[in-house]
Amino acid sequence: MNSCLIHSDNTSLLELDQFARSDIYFKIPKNEDVDIYMSELIRDELNPLKPNVIFIKYALDHEYLSFWGLRLAHHIRLSREFPSICDLPIVFVGEESIGELIKIADLYHILSTPGIYYVSEDLLKVQTILTNFEKKALPGLRDFNSYLEKIHISPPANYGTRHSFENKLAIKTWSKALGIELPSSTIDHNIYFKYRLQEMTRSISSDDSFKLPNISSKAKVLLIEDEFEKGWDTLYKTLFSESKGITFNSLASEFKTFESIISDFKKIYAKIDPDIILLDLRLTENDTHESNIEEITGYKLIKTIKSMNPGTQVIITTASNKASSYQATITSGADYFIEKNSRSIDKIDELVDSISDAAKEARFLKPFIRSLKNLRKNIRFKRINKDQDEYDFLIEQLNFYSELAIDTAKNKTIVDRFSLSLVYLYNILEKITDYYLEHHQKGTYKFRNGKPTFKFNITDKGFKQTQSYKHLSEKQKFYNLYYYLNKEIDLEISKGINTLFSYRNNFLHGVLPDNFKLLEELYASGDSRVFQSKFKYYYSSVLDFINALRLPETKY
Amino acid sequence: MSKVLLIEDRLDRMNHFLKMRNLDLSQFDILDTTHEANFLNIKQQVNEKDLQLFNGLDVLMVHQSAWSLDELKIIENYCESSQKTLILFTGGNTASHVSLNPYPLLRIHVNDFYSKNLELYLKEFHSTNESNLAILQYGKKWKLSALMEARNNIAVYLQRYRSANNFEARYSNLEIPDILFEMEETFQINLVWYKQGVEQNASNALQDTLTKLTAAIRSEIYQL
């Protein structure tokens, strides 16, 4: 039987022979961190002694109200890397009653966990308890979960420190799941960190190796995370190592102020044009004291990113689990929200799914939105008359429907978002024809400046025009418009408009020909290339048509 | 005249704590607080190892992270040689810890530092002209620390030397915290036996003191 006694020369147990060669003197060096000292004491002094039972004074180092003994016992239990000592029976020694400890010691919960015993400064009682240990009548901790479930260790009161802890815990948990060894740091010794880490990783068995995903989509991913150099960069690189289509970068910034981060972000944005941004919310020192989410750097960055291209997908990866953070970021434009410090490693799966999904979204949304923004830039048309209000209204309508088309295409809650988005683009064409053409008489149309309309017969080889005195179909209106402004008909553009016209009618009238598939079906089928090429063909038809109508000097 | 100097570089954080916790440090004329300009001036003087500006002070309260290791060493050496009390507060993740030798040093988390305990500590300092770090560390509970230490020491003493039946011989081995003598009246603890020297038959007196200490501890705890 090897009984170890941890004391500060403040116990009568030193009189007993059983502890003569197995006592550890506890004295925290002047400038040493308490938790680091305790961790090192366990590693360098307690573990080599190979005891069978550990006696600890409640009060150590003459700081009676700190109850370092309770803290040290927690450290022993949480030091799972030392399996021969972490579950040993622990006997607390002191005059303190359980009632007193419950009232004044923060870490008293350990007293009610299995494998814990107490004795006062009474050598007869100590002898009795030692005899019981000799007979193996008093067991240690048999089930670590029964300890974890009964204890509570408070997080740091300071939000900044707590947030930093949660972030580091997430790195540790995720890296453990991914089988990555990160270099140790001083925070590893902190008692709250040890506790939370055990709590979060107890369900991860060393046999449960996480299979690195193979994300089939192509995407350029940018990480914006102030602690990217403290493990996140390595972790994500490992996570994407089997996904050949994923290009990963981290924003290199000092993360001092919002302005400096924006400046660094714009540089890398111009260089790599990211499809997906993994964004932490709290990025600067000031963020740690900020309770108003709208003032937090990450939150403000969402708006900047979305103003540059709303198709860029923003995945919030945060150590905050506040429902208000989720709500506020999603409302401000973030597309996904991943809670990094969740106890479950399912969050890694959730992140991978989000990236796959975001890659698919960004792939079609970014070029779609960029094309629409280019179209609107400096757009001007030949005026049909001198009425400024009518002309301004046309431009207003163009902006309104193009915004509506964007908002609809990126709104995943709208079941037929792609088809509807095309309908809104088509509305722009209708508004332009309304500006140039007017109903004349008996169903005929004329240009509003009195010029006549024609009936166009378009074939693969060219087109023929004849004077028209009959009702003009929508398609004939578009041909007239094109001819009026360009003095020719572009066969490719006309073909595109015809195809879009058919798609729109099929969608709106709900009569779908055989082999016809709505864009939504193509998207859901998983073949994103077919979906992307079809969608691009349809919206490009409208945009090319409108571009051809604008004044030559404003065409792009 | 100022006896305590609070050297803070992060005034925003300090003001945040003061406001949040409704603390008014301006009521203590024994306390001087740095502002940004004189913080830089102090830093320069520390680097030049010219610490005369600390000469009239008893206590230095210093934000640990504002200084390099070399600068901290200079401050610590100065406190050791002049036996001044040093309080290092930090936003890191350390637990509060006090050491009295070779000079009084308290390392404390910033969250615990900017608290009502700071006001209690300064009030006590103002009225007694003595720095009682236990007040800053434990607040209203501070007396328990001395009561519990005394109870433990007497219990250990009784166990160690009961068989020897000669208390007097080992009398020098019994330590009673100095502060406890100031609490004798408050808690009706009679320490005459200690002051006059432990006699052969002091066992009863020690046992009686133990009982009174336990009663005092319980009384203090239930008042928290």
C-alpha cells in the first residue's frame, strides 16, 4: 500500500510512518500560475510516486479560503493522460466540515463524487481509514462520467477570456475528432479548460476516427478568424485535404480594428474572389467587451461581404451559442451558422454539409448577380420621347425587377426560386416594350414616336420583315424592339429569348411538355453542371437582349 | 497623500468595470490612478530603472500584460528591495494567488480586481493605513481565512503533541495568525494562554479555543 500525502506542512498526518517517504510539499512559486503548478505537480511528483491512495489537505499553501486541495483533486481527476492516478481514491484532510465547504468553496462539488473520502486531523481516524484501504474496502472512481456529471466548474467571469476558451475548446475538440495533434499551450493546464475538454470529448473514442470528407464541389474558401494561426488554419487545411476542388486561404490580418480588417479583406477579396467565407464573429479585442451584436466586427463584415456580392456565401463559425447571435447574423445576410463549441462533433459534419451546399449556391449565384450588376451599371436607352418621368420610371422598374430576381434566386425558402427569378427578369423586357410600344387600334401596335411595327419571320438562315397590321405577340414585340434599336436581328439572341419565352410559359401555365424539367428539379437532382448551364443560358438570354438595346456607348 | 498607485493602460476596460459594478475609486484620496499620458511616462522611467516616483507609495497595482517580462522584473525587484506590496492584475486565465515572502505579492484576475472587494480594501487601508490583501482577495469572507488557519494549526498541534504530553516544549511550533489577535473581542476568543505561554495543562484551553473558533467560523459563514 502506497499512500501519498499532499500538504503544506500543515497537518499532523506527517507524524505517521505511512507517509514518511511519500509526501509532496505544496507551495505555489511566487510567479507561477496556479493551474500550471498543479498540472506539473501531478506530472512530475505525484505520478512517479505511483500511489494507491492520495491524501490531500483542503487548504494548501496557507491560503485557507482558496481551498487549493479541492482544485488539485479536480486536476487529478481531469488528468486522464495519467490513467494510473486519475481515478485513485482521494481522502481530504482538514477541520473544515462539509457544510462549511459547501458555503464557501467554489469547487465543493467534488466532495459528493464517488471515490472521495474525508477525515479530520485525528490520527486514530486516519489509521482506521488507512486500514480500510489496506483491505481494499474503499474504492476509487470507477466511472469517470459519474464524476463529470456531478461537478461544476465555473467558466471565467470575463466574457473575453470565456470566448477565447470556447474557441480553443472547439479547436481541441475538432482536432481530436480529425486526429490532428496540435502543439500544447498554457491554456491546456487551466482547470476550466480541462473540465470542458473532457466534457466535450468524452463521447469521442480514439477508435472513432473521423473520415475526411471529399467535397465534390469546387469552391474558393476564405477563413476570417483572429485565431487562425492557433490551430484553425491547420485544422481546416486538414479537413479539406481530400477535397481537391476546395481551395483554402486564411485572411492574414492583425485583427486590431474593423477598418484594418476591412482593408486586409478587400485586398485578398480582389485577389482570390472567394466563394465561401468562414467568418468568426468576435475578431478584435474590443469585440470581447461588446454586448451589442450590431457593433461586433464579424457582424459588420457580413454586410460588407454581401454588399460586394450577395452570392458570396457566409458561414458564421462562432464559439457563441446565443440564439440572439444566430438570429441577428441570419437576418443581416449570413447564410449558415455553425456553433463551434457544441458538445457534438456532428457539427463538423454540419460544417461539411454547409460548405458543399454553399459551394453549389455560390457557383451559380455569384456570376448571376455579377452579370445583373454589370447590366445595371451606367445603363441608358434611346429615349422614345422627351418625358423624363417616363424614362426614369423605366430605369426604376429595371432596378426593381433585377433586385427582385436576385433576392428570389438566393432565397432558399422559395420553392420555385429560379423559375420565379427568370419571370422577374422577363418582366424587365415587358417594361421596356411598354416604354417603346403602344397599343394603336384594332389590336395593332406602333412605336410611341409614330414609327410602324413589323412582323418578323425568323429562320436559321435569317429573318424577313413584313408590314404588320395585326395583333403583335410578345415575341414579335421583342423582335420589333431589337430591330428598331439595332437595325438588324441577332439570330442567337432571338433564339435565346424564344427559349426563355417557352420556359416562362411552361412554368406559369403549369403545362409541362414531356422531357421538360424545371430548374428547381435540375438543382435538386444533384447534377449542378446541367442546372448551372441551363440557368445561365436563360438569364443570359435576357441580359444579352437588354444589353443589345442600350445605347452603344453604355454597352458592356 | 497617495499611498496606492493604480497603473492601468487599458482605461476603457477599467471604466467599463467601474461603471458596470458601480465602483467609485475617486472617493479614496489614498489612491492615484494613471491616465494614458502618465502611463507612458511611468513606462519610460521603469525602463530607465528610475523608480523614484514610487518612493512615497506603499502599494503598486499594476496591469501585468502592459509590461514586458524585463519591465516586470524591474518593478518586482523594486518592490522586494523596498518591501512594497505589489498587486498584479491580469485578464488572463489565472487564479488569484498571494505570496507574502519575500514581499507581499497578489496575482489576481482583472475581473476579481475591479470589484467591490477593491473598495473594501481601500476603505480598510484608509482607516488602518495597512494593506490587507486578504480583503482584496476574499472580500467580506476575509476573516474566515485567519479563523480557519488558526483552527487548523491548533488541531494539528493537539494531534502532534498530545502523546508527548508536553505542550510547553513544542510551543514555538504553534502559529496563530497575527490578525486573529485583533479579532479576540469580536469573536470572544481568549488567546491569553498563547500570549502568556502554553503551560503543561494547556490542553483544555486549546480545546476550548478550537470550539470557539469553530463557532466563530460558522457565525461568519452564516452572515455571508
